[in-house]
Amino acid sequence: MFIKNNDSSLNKRDKNTIIYSSVNGAQIRLTIADFPSEDEFRKWKVWSDMNYHDIECRGRDFYDYGISLDERLDFIGAAPSIEDELFTKSDEAEYIQRLPECRTELLKQIKSTLTEKQYRRLWMLHVEKMSIKDVAAAEEVSHQNIFKSNGAAMKKIRKLRAKQGAK
């Protein structure tokens, strides 16, 4: 995981500073001015970058090619039981058998709830996948009218669905 404010990442980002933490946790910053020459600073800057890199890489090879124990436990717990699979399959089969009946009933309820104009516009937008601009052109009205009509229709449908959920 990359931590953007640890010593190593701050040291990498700032090419003109050597950053490290003291024993009491205070962050210390050394610049070129703290060294007798620029060459001396560059030598220690390269060393600190390499040292941080070595520390970051230490012990990583074990996890680079394997899965941690936590991930293995999550994977093991993710396997569904045979009972769950059987119940899920029977529930899905029942739902698929009832699907056309449910859709037809829902469509009838929606059609009876909306005005003829709202239903026609909703059909063009959501079933025929026409854009608001295309529906407006077909109806010879502004796109704002189509947008408002669709919003009102969707509000009525949400009320219908909420009422069905309460039953």
C-alpha cells in the first residue's frame, strides 16, 4: 500500500531534501546547506533513496507470488453451500416462470396510472430508446416538455411501486 506522507515517499518526492525520522518520531529534513558540498549531499541523497527502497522491498517477495492468509480465509468462506445453491436455483426457476405474467400486470398498472401522452412518451424514451430530443421532434414540442412529462410519469410509477411494496 502506498502511504504518501511517510518518510520514504516524502524523500522520493523532494529531490533536494533528505527526510528521516528521529528516535522520538520528529521528522528531520536535511538540505544541501547542511552539507560541506553539493557532491557530499548528492552522495547521501542517493544512499538514503536506496536505503528506503531496500527497506520497502524487504520481505515482499513472499507476498508478491502468493495470497495472504486473510485472502485465503475470505475465499474459503465465500463458497456457497449445496443447500443455498438448490434453493437459489428453485427460486430463480419460479421467478422465471412468473416473469411474463408479472411484466404484463405491471405494464397494465403503469398504463392505467399514466396519461396517454405520458405513457406514449415514456414508451418512446425507455422501450424504443429514443433520446429526449428525438421524442420532442416526433411530438413537435420542446425538449423541456418531454423532460417534465417523463419526470411526472416516473414520479407516478415510483408512487405505484411504493404502494405495491406496502401491500
